[in-house]
Amino acid sequence: MAKKGIKFDLPLCMGVLCLVGFGVVLVASSSADLAESKGLPGSFYLAQHLKKVLIGFLAFLVGLTLPYKTWERRARPMLYAAIALLLIAAIAGGRVHGARRWIQIASFGLQPSELAKLALIFFLAGNLAEKADGIRFFRRGLLPSLVMPLIVFALILKQPNYSTAATVFCIAVAMVFAAGCRVSHLLALGAPAVPALAALMISSPYRMQRVMAFLHPEENAAGSYQSLQALIGLGHGGIFGTGPGSSTQKLGYLPMPFTDTVFSILGEEFGFVGAIITLLLLGLVVWRGLRIARNCADRFGSLAATGLATSIAVNTIMHVGVCVKLFPTTGQTLPFISYGGTSLLANLFGMGILLNISGTATDPVLRSEVSPPRRAPTLTPRAGQVGARRVPVPRGVRA
């Protein structure tokens, strides 16, 4: 009899571990000069990051070992708690660069939007799993499913945190699409969203300045400074990079080079080759996540895997897009690599749950426990009978 154990997607696990390890190297390389310029030890940010990596791996192990169905039962209270934290951040949170995104707890800055994003994935997966075919109906299926995502979207937008709000939007669209909603219904909802986003853009001078700096950088030197410096870093790296620790853009040219623009430092020190390897590892994580979603027989597990993979994909596209000047400047970390607390914790916890889903979705022993194969019956030969007439065995079932 086969021994029971933790079964999971090994390529996905190895990809995540490699990315976290590479992130530690980049944080060590890109943070020392900034720490010393502030009168801190050169290893200050690295030590802080290693503490958060340790906490993140504890969360990773919790997600890996507990049955993923646990989060289906707890999704609703988790989401309500995350919304409460968003409200607290909006009212009493610390203001940094004009935004209220964090709640300071001792020396740890908690970012409720990252927790809300994760809780929303579980809530929406459970909600869509209950509706089943009802999602194909516009009024009693699709619209009620989008109420909570819209609330979370609005609260995060209020901070303001446009990149995370856009991520929540993309996750919700991907999950309702995977659940089976009609494309025509999504297009009907998307049609009024375009003028609404345009109105949102011109309603704030701050947002308008960022968009104009993106469209006309030569006329908005201050607003386009960060994106241009990120491009300079990528270009300086060439094919093979300048070498670990030898970046010039981290010497005060890029603000917080180990968070929002860490991909530029990566490209400068490890070159085009290092950047491509990193993107391939992130692509591996997303691909394996979507593969788990496709192979999972449980509807909740499949939709949760879709949301988790989409979150990593959208975060990566936004971060890299800002560094290569495809998008206006916005604050978005690179998953598993950027210095961070809540984002790293949420991503590692999500990957632990994704690996837990992969074990129940792909392990043949677990599948046989759910639906054990039957032994096909045979007939005993009677007296005077040459041989026994065998009952045909269905294809795929062993006798």
C-alpha cells in the first residue's frame, strides 16, 4: 500500500524557491548604499528582508500543509477582516508619498490591500463554485459575483493604490471568465468602464501628471525621472550585466531601488540573460498555476488556482512594464524578489495553497481514494464448458 504524504508540483516549488533566493541576492546588492547614506548599517535592509522571508516561509508551510478547502470555509470572515483593515488604513493609516496604504504595527508595516487581494480570491472562488452554471446569467449570476470585488476595488483605489486596484480588477475578470460567464456579458460591463477610467484619469492633477510624463517625457522631466533612470539601468547592463553589486543606478539615481524598480537593478547587474531567466522563472510559476487550475477536479480549487496565478502574472507585467516604460510609473513590487513584507508574505502563502491544490489535483493515489477503481467481474466456467466467458473490462480500468 502506497504511503501517504504531501504531494505537490515540484517545478512550481523549485521556481518559487529560486525566485526568493535571487531576491535575497538583489536586496543585498541594491540596498547597502542606500542604508549607509541614511546612517544605517549596510546590511540593515537585508536583515529586515531575511526576517520577512522567514515569516513568509512559515506562511508558505501553513498553506502547503493545511487542506486548501479550509480557506473556502474561512473566506468570508477573512474578506470582512481585510475590508475592515482597508477602512482603518484609509482613516488612521500612515501617509507615505501622499497615500494611506499601511498600518504600522511596531516595526512592521502591514499593507491591507495585499491581504484583501488574497482573501478576495478565496471568497470569489467559493462564491463562483456555489453558483456553477448560474454564472452564465447576467442578473442573478455575474452581477452579484462582482459586488465584493467592486467594494475592494473602490477601497484600494481610495488609498490611492492604482496598481493593486487594477490587479484586483484583472483577477476578478479572469476568475469569472474561468467560471464560465459569457464573453458578451463581460464586454457589456467593460463598455462603460473605458469612459469611467478616462474620467478618473483627468479628475486628479496627480494622475494627469503621471500620464503626461509617460506620453511626453521630454516635457515632464521631473515626472518621468524614475522611468527614464530605470531604462538607463537596463541599457547599461547589456547582455551579461555589470556584475553583482556594481550597479550605478542604485547610487541615488533610482529611489528605493530594491522595491518598485528592482527589475532595472536586476537587468543592470545581471544583464539581458539574467532578466530573461527571471522572467522565465516567473512564467514557469504562472504556467504551472494555470495547469493546476485546469487539472483540478474541484471547482473551488480550480478557481482559486486561477486567481493566484493571475495575481502573479499581473504583478509581474505591471512591474516590468513600468521599468521598460510600457506603463506610467506606479508602485508595484516584483513577486518574490522585491524587498517587502505583506506582499512577500501574501505571495508565499498563496503559493503554499497552490501547491496544496496541486497535490490533490494531480496525485493518482489521492484520486483513487476519492473514487476507487472496481475490479471487473469474471464468470466461473461450468461443467462441460470449454472456458469462461469474460465480461469486457471498460477501457482505463484494470482487472
